[in-house]
Amino acid sequence: MAEAQSVVLSFEDGARTVELARESVEAFVRNGQREQPGSMRDAFYNRTSAFVRLESTHGRGRLRGCAGAQKSARDLGSRDQQLGHAIVEASIKAASDASCGSEVEAAELPNLRVSVCTVSNLVLTDDPVEDIELGVHGVAIDGDGQHGWMYPTLPVENDWSVFEYLDRTCRKAGLPNGAWEDDDVMVTLFEGQVFRETGEDAEEPVEELTA
């Protein structure tokens, strides 16, 4: 198991990632425009990956979009994009029809909960079952031209085992259960910080999720 360079955000910087993602989604949905990060906080110049999830606050919280800035899970370790621009790109992808089949509409915006996962450590593994620490490691899977990923907090929130976590990531990538065991399928673990909108009634507009 090997780790890449660490990128760790303060809570203030994490809160700004969510604000930027929200601004980017709204600019894209309302006006078809790409939000510009503008004058970014210092941490946003770090070259690392980011993921954005959009969930409906109606009912059981249906997923409306999820995307990463990178083209595939193999690009998680890429250092060629600044964090601020990665968040904008991931936000647009998450809101587009390429994510969950239908583009987010303007009427949905007030009822969306936005969250951002920034990659802090990249962990290369040949034995994901042994190396995964639930609640700490996100999973990205590449195989047969398909790719998928999941936040590190999801298995704890949903009480998944390591095997279920890996299988669900495979299915998200369009691969069958157990594909993560195949020699031609690449499994990458990553440590990430997850920041999420809390809702209007909360004391703070953003929270950091921990295991």
C-alpha cells in the first residue's frame, strides 16, 4: 500500500468548497454558464481531485447527481488541476444529464443538498479488503472502460460491509458484483474530507462529515 501527497483543508476552506459547488451548480442550471472560482483561498490552488454529490431533500433524499472532476478513477492521482477548478467541473457534471440521467432543473435548486469530497490522500492497493478502513477510505474502480467511485462516509452511513462497499462501487461503475477481484480491474482507495450543506434550520450552514 502506498500513499500520495496529503492535502488537508481547514473547516473554513471546506465550507467554501460547498459554497463554490452550490454557486457552480446554480450558474450552470440557471444560465448554462461555467462559474469562475475568482480569487481563490490559498488551499484551492492545491492540485488534487474533488467529487460533488447532489441529493434531493424531499422524501428519502434521492440522489440527483454525482460526479468527479477526473475522467476516470485512474486520474485520481493527477496533479494537473487546481482544487477550485476541479470543484467547478465536478459540480457541472453532477448537475448535467450525464450524471443521473436527467439534468437538474431550476425548480429543484432550493431542495438540493450539496456535498463535496476533496481527496486528501491517495492509497494504491493490491488488497482492498485488507487495506480499506470503513469511514476513512473512499473507493474508485476502473475496469472494461467503466469507472465509478463512492465517498468514504457512505459505508458507515449505510452500515455496509467491506464486501458490500466494493460490490456497490462496482455496480456504480457498470460492472458486476465481485469485479473488484479481477486482475484487469483497478481499485484505488482515497482518503477524503467530506463537507455538506446542513439545511436552513441548522446553526451552521455547512458540516464536516466524519466516521
